[in-house]
Amino acid sequence: MSDPVGHQGPAASGPASADGSPEAPEAPEAPEAPENAEYRVAHLQERLAAEELGELGVRAEFRAGAVAVTGTVPSARCRETVLRLAREELAGLTVHTDVVVAETARPDHAEELW
């Protein structure tokens, strides 16, 4: 049976190549990292582990054009130091931080079990 409209399926709406066959749509490109972003992230990881903090509970990863700094630290002072180091090492990059302080205080009441 013929198609009066001449519809050839969803691929027919895209551009055609020189031989008349439809071209495949191009995949969106991932955002490119600045040429030294991975190096700077690795250097931050080294500083967190080696310097005054000795902090291994924090990770820095380059994802989708930005750096994610995540983890848990033992004190607010440690968190501020991590954020300062991240600002120093990653200046000019987009940085998302999710560094939380672990609760280390004694409980102020007894736990009630049912």
C-alpha cells in the first residue's frame, strides 16, 4: 500500500547525506575540561592527604565541566581548611562543594527503643 504523504519514518525528518540517505543525528559533546583541570584536581587531592589535614575522607572529581568536592570531616575548622585549599587550587573552575561535618558530640538524651 502506498503512503499518500510520502512519510518514510522518523529518520526522514533529519538532514540527508549526498546519496539521499538520512544522516544520523550527532551526539551532544561532553563539556571539555580546561587543559589542566584534572591535574589541578589531583594536586588538591594530594594536598588534602599530605598537608596539615591528612584528610582522606574528602574526594574531588571532575564531572560534567565542574569539580565536585565531597566528603565528611571531623570539625568545622577542618571543613574551612578544605574549602580554602579547594579555592586556592581550583581558582577559575566551577566548583560544587558538599563537605559536611561529622557529629562527634555526646548525645544529650538516652535513645528510646520500642
